[in-house]
Amino acid sequence: CTPLSELLAQAAGSARMCASEGRTTIAPDVVRCVKCGATASRACCLAWPEHVDMAPVTEPRLAPRDFEAKLAAAIPMCVRLGGLQSARGMRPDGALLPGGVAAKLLSPRARDEQEELAKPPADCPMDLYASKPKGRSPLEPKNADAGPAKLATPARKKTSSPADEALWSAWLAAVSALDAGSFRFTSATRGEDWSVQYASEAGRLELVLRADGAEWLAYAEAPASRGVLRELLLQPVARMRVPASAAGLLDGAWDFCLPRVREVALTIASVGAPVESWQASIGLDAEWKTSTRFRGWTVGASDADAAHLDVDVRGEYELLDRCGGAMNCMHKRSGAGPPLYLFLDPERTGTADGDRVVFASSAGRMGYGSARRTVGTLDASWRPWSVGKKQPGARSDTVPCLVRGAWVAASGLALVPLSFAGAKVAAPAEPPRLALRGSAPDGPPAVPLLRCEVPLGDGAAAAGWPAGGWGHLPVGKSKARFESIAWITERLELPAAVRGWTALEAAEAVVAWHSGASPCEASAPSMPRLRWVANARGQVTALEDPVQAGAYEQALKRRPAPFGVAMRADPAEGGATVGQIEVSANPLALALRALALMPTGGDGAAAELAWRVVPHSDAKEPRPPLRLSSNKQDEAAGQPPHFQAFSGRCGRVLPLRPEQQRSLAWMLRQEAPDAPPFVEQEVGEAALPALGWRLEARARV
């Protein structure tokens, strides 16, 4: 078993360090910015952002597919998270949503939607809304008139409002749904960090691997409707941090993120003299022409307010105006310790007035559908630049900072791996000997390569499995279905018996191909005939026969699939359910396709068909550079005897030069009666990405 510290080091070495690497490749000559820590290949550094000083990355790199295999062997495929019911006794004292905080927690678009829903119906008596001040939504708290730049007034009483109780009950129901449920592996994704995803019916679990440690994040199912509950459940409800020095991935302490929102006061003061703002640097006129900003900021807070933050944000932040970010306003905290950034984090939708400056441990771009984990969110009215004709020489602002959730220790939580002692795997001990004899209207049959049997346990795991019969999965159109069974297929190994080339017998198909016909109409349908048609200008063009072309396209869609995956669920003893998965291949069909692409002629009776299954990867294999060989060391042939003067030729007959004589010797050897035969080969390939297998079938003549 790989030690955790070594596994984390390999995860950092195989993580994506440049956008050009994608998910499978490694870029050469990677450099790292000494200021912000961003990495990129030297070729990509020629584009924006330019960064300040790029130093070469000296850490050893590991191929992503090699690390993915090690990761699959190190992590559990199915886990159970228990003890979530202990959250019932951890209700925070006081109000969960102090006055005015609920409106600030939502994005401008979400607030507009809620205000639209809160409008009275057309047939509703207006006296029901008469008690509400003009312009205020019935869903808005009474003390929401404080404005976006003022601190929300905390509740004077420790008793909770009905809105707080409703939020606590809804959050507790979402978290309790995760308790004792099984989380099954779905995928491992390579990014700036490696992320392993687990799914259950009520939420998901994520394992993030970094160089300094691993972190488990539990997410509950967020409601589809916009609101405070959705904003809170987009963030993890529990986490377990595992240091690199731990014995294993499951050795850590759990924390709950309770649904309490607080607004703390931060003092943000400028450092140094003002400089030109980003808006002014790009030539914007009007109020931006004289706008300025500062090279640094000092963030301060009282000890009581800092205690509400998951990470202490106090310190001095340096402007990194060459390291990207929205409006080039990325700031990084100076000094030792884990990195902490202060930057503008734009919303995907809405106006720029709703964008906010946030504190976060990562300033990278977020993928679609993912939410950024922030330490704190400043009020939308605060910006690190000043606008107007008269610019201040220094700034010191008291800014409200919104803190979503309260992290508290949870001693009752436990993550337990689930074992499947009754799992069985069957594979052929020897390569199957396949032969095609006679005609096959539907094409040659497929041959099973592997069959496994796994106890599904609870009924949730068996959901979607065909009961009582085999259900076939479309290999190219079932990504979500393959992810749901990845906790089984990820551990399936390619049978060793099918990794080498195995001969196929199809004598009648070879004879048909040698005569000019298709070797198998079901596997390789005959192409339509070409008709040469002259247009009005007299130009002759080739057109396919329209009737035959239509039949040909339909026949292509009906060809036997190279791979097949079938699954079924059957009842077992004790009321349990057992799932079966069968993976099959059709080497004969793929080999006949390859044979049909070979030009007829030559020794057709010596045609050979063979197949094998090998590991598949989308990564580009490095190819050795093309080298042109020299014939300087070859033996030269004599001068051709017929290179002589003849009637009708004028001029002198020149003898062959030495290099031409050496080339002539090579040509004579190729045409000699005892010359070795030239083998022509066509290889057909078909991949099964869900299992990482590739079927290869070749035809040789």
C-alpha cells in the first residue's frame, strides 16, 4: 500500500499545471509565478496574464494515467458516512439569520426573483399588504432598511424567529438524509488538484488531494429554488481534513458547517501611495480617467469578529496586478503560512454592481456548476479603487464581511469503507478461439470477456438495474450510467488472456473479399457505386448512387458493436440483491471491417486476421522523431548495360553517380525472386473509455 505522504506527493506531481495539459497530458518546461504561485508552460506564458517572475518547476512530474491507477487502488470504492444525526443537538444559540443578512446572502438575481414571487396576486385584497412599508418585499426582514453598506443589527433576544426555525429544520433534514447512506465512487478528475467524486441519493462526497494533505467534503442535496437554504447547501455541510502525516485517507477529524450566517466588521486600510487603477490604465474616460487604487491593504478585525471566520484573514495584502483576476485586482496575503487571496469574484449572471470582493484560499477559475468556497464575502458596495475627480491619499474603511456557516468540531461523525466479500469475477483463462463459418446475416456473434457479480446491498444501490434479464448499455451514449457503476468497473482488470494477438478464422470471408465483394455485408457493407455525371460546363464529377447510398448509411448504423456491456440485478438469499455485469467484444466484426479496407490483389489466400484487447488512454503517446536513413554504406550496383547511345538520341550518355548506383542496388534487391514479402496491414480500433480498454483487430496480406 502506498503511504499517504507519497500518494499526496504523486498527486501534486501529476496535477494539471497548465491549461494546455488538459486531463491526460504533461506540458514540457513548466514554470511557476513566484508571487501568486500559478503555473503554466513557458509557451503559454507568452500570452496573458504575464505574471511577474516565472521560475522553473523542479518537482518530479508523473503521468496522469499512471497516478490514476495508483489512486484507484488506494481509495475505497464505496464508503458510508455515519453520525450525522448528532447535528440535531448542535443548534447554535441565538438567531441563525440576523436582520438584513438574508437579503445580503442572496445574489441580486435571486433577490429579484423572490421579490417578484412576493408580490400580491391580482385578486388579493391590498389591505393584507398595507402593513408593509412601500417598496419592501414581504419576505424581507423588518430591519432591512440599514442599506448594503451598514452592519446588520443582531437580534437582541436569544430566541429564534420562525424563519430561523424553518431554516434549521430544512438544513437538518437535508443533512440527516446523508446519514448511514452509501457513497459510491463515480469519477476521478484531474485539475489544479485531484478530485475524487462519490455519489449517493441524497448528496455527494468529494475527496480533494493536495501536497499538504487531503480533505473530505460532504455536500447535501441543494433545493432547485433560489433562497438562503440553497446558498448554504452549495457549500459543504461537513469536512474532514487529513494531514500528510496521517496513516491513511480516513484518519482525520470531522467538522460540521452549521447554517449560521454572521456579518463581522473588518477594518481595511490602504498601504502606500495611490497608483493608477486598472480602468484608467486601459484608457477608460469619464469618471475612470482619474481613478486610483493602492498597492496594498491591511485587514484588521477584533478577536471576537475574527473568531467567526474559518481562517483568520487579518494581515497585509499585496496587489498582484500582473497575475490575472477580474479587473487585475488580485491581492495575496504577505508572510508565511497557507496562501490567502483577496479579489473580486464576479457572478455568472447579473450586473456588475452585485459582484463582491471575497477572501478565499484559491483564486483559480471555477468550472461550470461548481461554487467557490470563500472564507468571507465583503459588502457589494466596497471596491479596492476610488472613483471621482478628487482622489484620497489614503483610505481606511470599515466594511461588513458576510460569513456563511459556522465550523464546529463533530466528534460523532465517522467515514467507514464498505467491503464486498461476496464479489466474484470470471474471465477466460485462455484466449477464445473464434471462427466464422458460413453466412451470418446479423454479423458474427460477440464473445464474453469478463463477468462480475457484486452484492448491491441496499435498495438504493440497485436502483436502475434491470431485474430478471440483461439490459444492454449503449457504449457511446451512457456516460452517466457508467459513472453510476464506476465503483464496480474501476477495479475490473483487463484479463491477461486477451492481451496478446490471437488468430481469427474466416476463410469464406477472405475468399469473398479476394473476389472483390464485401467479406461480410453486416460488418462491412458494400459501398455504393459511383456515377460519373457531366454538368452544364462539361465538367465530369463522381456522384454516389442515391438509392445505394441511403441503404449503405443505414447498414453502417446496424453494424455489430465492437464492445458490449450488459447488466442485471437478481434476488439473493436473505432478501439481498446481487448485480451482474458482463463485458463482451466482437473481434470478428472489427477484423472484417479492417479486411474490407484492404485493396484486393496479391496473395489473398495468405490473408491473416488477429485480435487483442489492450489498455486504452486518450493521452498522446510520444513518438520518436522521424529519421531518414542513409545508403552511404550500401554496396553499389554496376552500371546498367543498356545505358548506351542509341539511334535518335542526341548528346552523351552519362553514367550513374555512386549514390544512384547504391539506390539501384536496393531496388534490385526488392525485385529479386528471393526478396522477403512485403506485408500490408490494416488495424481497426474501438475503445471502451469507461473501463479503459481498446479492442484492436488487424488484417494482414
